[in-house]
Amino acid sequence: MSGAETSHEGHEGHVGIVLVSHSGPVAESVARLAVGLAGGDVKAPVAAAGGTPDGGLGTSAELITEAARKVDGGAGVAVLVDLGSAVLTVKALLAEGDELPEGTRLVDAPFVEGAVAAVVTASTGADLDAVAAAAGEAYSYRKE
């Protein structure tokens, strides 16, 4: 298991979080940041799905599917993405209907701030609707 993932053991009942980026190192770094900022007792499983299987730039349906299955504890999976074609890849997987675990949702949220909000909220035991809402609210975070 890489440093960007939390163990699946003991996480049943918590919404899983998948972070999809065109870059493996970016996805892994955002996962580590979100878990780190959530504190020491992160209960939500988190997985990065970045880049292509050969380590290149892009998105991979295979890596996204693998990550979603890894974090699925039965409470749903929130998928946050960085850029346009990642959105298209996740939407295509959702449309196929059987590739991603039941209860997987593409969440409209900023990638970094939304990831932190999603991990923190999911770790409280909140349901998928609350996790998605918290991540989406990150659009309104002001930096001035």
C-alpha cells in the first residue's frame, strides 16, 4: 500500500474517497495532504488513481476502478477529479453500470480543497450525500 492510501480494514460503513488526477504523483500527494490535514484518526478509506498504468500522464479507467473497489466499504464511494477528461472517464465508467461499486458518485468539487473536506467529513461517519455536499462547499472557500 502506498502512502497515499489508508488501509481498508476497519473502514466498513465509511464513505470511500477516490482522488483522480492526470498525474500519479499529484493524486498521491493530494491524498496524503487530505489524510494529513484530517488528523491522525482518519477512518475513511482514501485511494489515489492518477496517471496511466505505465506511469504516464492521463487517466485510466482500470486504475479508477481498482481504487474504487479498494475503498468501497458499503457506504458509497465519492470520486473527485482534477480536469476534464478525468470527468469523462469517470462518467463513462458510471454509465457502464457494472465497473464501479454500487453507490459510486462523481463529486463536483475543487480537487484539493474538496478532497480535504471529503476525507474529514467521511471520517466522521457521514453519509455519501453529506460527503459530496461538504466537498462541493469547498467552491465557496475564500482566500482573501
